[in-house]
Amino acid sequence: MTLQNPADLARYASTLNAEFSDFEEAARYALLQHLAPALQHHVMGKFQSIGLISAMMERRLQSATPDLASIREDCASFSSASRMAVDAITSMMAWIEPPEDTPLSFDTGLKECLGLLTTEFRFKGFVIANEAPPLQTELSSRALRSVLCATLMALTDQSQAPARLVIRAQAMPDSLALSIELQPTEGHASNIRSSPYRPLKWRDAEILAVAESVQLTHGPEGVQLTFPRLGAAA
């Protein structure tokens, strides 16, 4: 197809952008379907502690001579647990509807992502070895969470054998380079997943990487990601 008319070029570019937007939306939906069980478990854990504290307070209040000092401690614990539950919900909403260009340090974001995925990966036969230094490099929270999680899921969903996933990172002047080395181990990868949704594909991770201006290359030995630093000159 040859387009020479500027108006035709503009319409063609608009069509391509619309199509890519549809692909991006589908990839984000697929990622969220995989993350939803872990996010739900994280939030429900916070509310479980509130229930335990409430039950303890109720038993103490039913006593003929309530221990007021212990009840005051329970009230303080209840208040603290409530704040943690609110924070957990706020954090979950940021995963569901991520704001654009919100800064997040690499070290914090990496720990968040691994905290959500480690348990499921262990059941599937994958062990994560985080060898990245505690870098405070600020990245886009949406880029780090979506691209890193999608990459890890695609890597494990598409692998035919269990493996050790070694994560390393290095800060650059305008970017952060992250590598995930795939070190196969003995046995067979399990198809156990917390979500009944389809396995995540490399296409999903690649679409999200393009949407977030992240460079992604993958091969039999692992993955290379390059994240732009937030605020760095283009």
C-alpha cells in the first residue's frame, strides 16, 4: 500500500493508533486477570487481622471485670490495622487503574511485584533470586508494575521447564537496565495458575513495553528490559 496524500497518511496513522490502543487495552486486561487473585489475597489478609482484633476485644468486654489497659491496646491495634487495610485498598486501586507518570523507586516497585508473584511462581516450579541492588532510581510506577509483571508472567507461562529466575539491575544516567536470567532446573514446569485466564503471551508483554516506552528483548536465556528514568530528557 502506498500513501502519498497527507490526509491519507493522517487517517492511516490514526487507524494504527486506534488499533494499538485496542491491543494495549487487551494486554492490560489479561495482566489484571492474572494479578487479581494475588491482589485480593493481599487485601483480605489486612482485613483478617481486623477481624481477629475485633473478636479479642469482644471477649474482653464480656468479662465481668474488663481489663481496660488491654482494651486500650486492642483499640490502638485496631486503629493501626484499619489504616493498613485502607493503605492496601489504595495500593490495589493503583494497580487496577494506574495513574500516569507517578514516580516509584525501582527498589520499592520491584519488591511489590515480587511480593505478588513469588508464591504462585513457587507452585509453578520457579524460584526468584533477586540480586538487584536497592536502587532508588525513580521510574514510572505504571511502567514498572505492568511491564515487569507481564514479563515475568510471560516468561514462566511460556517456559516448558522449571527454572531459577535471577534478577539483576543497573542504573544508567537516563535509564535503568534490568535483566532476568533463566537458569533451568530439573523437573517439569507446572501449569498451576491462580487465575483461570489464558496464559500470558510474549505479545502481551511486548505491547505493554511499547506503550510504556520500555525496551524489551527476550530469548532462551532470559529477558533484558530498559526502563526510562522518570523525567529524563528524551
